[in-house]
Amino acid sequence: MIIENDEDFALSGAIKKMEDKNMGYRFANVDNRAVLVVGDDYYDIHKISNGALASDPMLALEMSGELKQLSDRLSSNLEEITVTGNINDVTLCPPVARPRNAFAVGLNYRNHAKEAGMAIPPAPMVFTKFPSCITGPTGVVEMRSDYVDFEGELVAVIGKTAKNVTADNALEYVAGLCIGQDISDRAAQFTSQPPQFNLGKSFDTFGPIGPYLVSLDSIADDNKLMLTTLVNGEIRQKDSAKDLIFDIPFLVSYLSQILTLQCGDIIFTGTPGGVGGPEGLFLKDGDVIETSIEGLGSMKNRCVRISDHSRALEVPEFIQTFIDNRKI
Ligand code: ZN
């Protein structure tokens, strides 16, 4: 498939070069059991592999070769294999339930760096979302101040150990992609200078991911990975991964030169423009965030304002400026 005027879109370009193209798979987590999803049906991986693959999603992910074979067998024998259930009847858990590391990249879209009033970094600005914040695609977002914000993001999932890999080979180490919300408490994030990105973005429930892990080979060459975030049905973010400053191959290569990436590590690749903070608009109790990415599905997360954290009432000057600008 031809991609017009897209030489700069390294993700598609690199997928296009991969010769071993087939159907790929959608991998999900139902009640902490690994499943493959076809249409709206899901198939328990442990059952349909006659016990050959682990039921634990983290362990199943490590058997990428077998997973691929199982998925190929499933798609060519669909009629003969008993469906385990329908995804609409269950609550999906995060496809990567217990990532060892959850990296995130700040200011990785030009329009977001601009709206935040920050310079484009010369190298990826990487921080941690502590893995304990990871929840599923329908998880509730528990807010502890009035300054909580959304950040819809494309998330890359590492499929095998990567150390010192080049950008040219980096996608061989990526199992697939999913959607993520890098929920951020701006009051905690900007409590001090330098800011507290790690803590401000790692409150319990601040890392919804899902709904599936979609393997790279199932993403069409011409998919622009258009990301959309709606809050209460209103479009707030709409941008393509084409606009990433540091793309996935670059990020995987860059991180792997510093530390060894392992299967199940995840990378939130950054958010495009349109987040609430710069407009002085924050999430409120009862708000519903719906995040979609072309070809990856969508997630719906409801916000609940539960209590105040210790800095909840100390509004950082940086945030106050945005709020004041809004009132003008
Ligand atoms: Zn982010």
C-alpha cells in the first residue's frame, strides 16, 4: 500500500518494510486471563492452546512466537474453535497488567509544547508513570484535586528484551500498540521547580490503557493512528502520531541505550495539543473521557472526585496563570 507524502512517518514506514505480514492479533485481558479478540468475540489463550500458552497475560506476552502461531491457527479455523465469550459482556483489564517499567514522554508533539509554553526538547523528555497507576480501558479516574487533566496518548508495548538497539531495528522489539491516558494532577505536577512529573502523573488510577494490545503486523500501512480525545462527547484532542517529534523507533532505540527494555515495558509516547490545563479547564466529578485511536479501538474512563491530596488547595503559579487567562 502506498503512503503518500509520508516519508517522515517512521512507524508506518518501518512496518511497511517488515516482510512477515499476516493478520496479526488483538490481545486483551479478561479477569487476568490472556485472550485473543476476533470481532467482538474473545478466545481464552490457555484453553485454545490446550495449555501450551500461559493464562497470565504478562507470561503469555513473553511467548510472542507461539502467540502469533496461535492467532494464525485461530483465524484459519474460526468456525471450529469455541468462543469463550463476548467482550461486551465483560470488563476488560489492562492488556499489560503489571508493566515492569512505564515510561512516558513529555512535550513530544509540537502543538502541545507550544500550548504549554515550553521549548521543544533536544532529546526525549522522559519521566515515569509508576506502574501501580495502570488501570484498564474502563477504569474510574480517582481525582484528588480540582486540577486534574487528561492526555490521550499512543502507547508502545515492548515485546522482547532490547538493549542498545538501533532505530532501524527497534520495531522488532515492539509487541504492539494500545491507547493510554496520561492523567495528570497539575497541582501536584507543578508543586515545585523542577516540576514533579513522576508523582503528578502516578496517582492511583492515573494510567488507563487498553482496550487491546494490537500487534504491529495487524496495523494497516496507511493507518495514520489518528488520536481523538472526547470529554463528555466534545472533541478536545485530534491529532495523528505522524506529528510525534520523537517517533516510536527513536524512543525505543534511545531508551534501550540507557537501560535494557523488557517484554511488557510500556511507553506513553506523549500527548498532542488540546489538553485542558493551558485553557484553565480541568476535569470535574462525573466527566467521561473517551479516547480513540484509529485501528486500536477506544477507551471510556469516568472521573470521580474522591478527596483532597495535601497540595490540592495550593494552586501553583504556573497553573493560576492559565486560570486567570481563561477568566479574561
Ligand atoms: Zn503525557
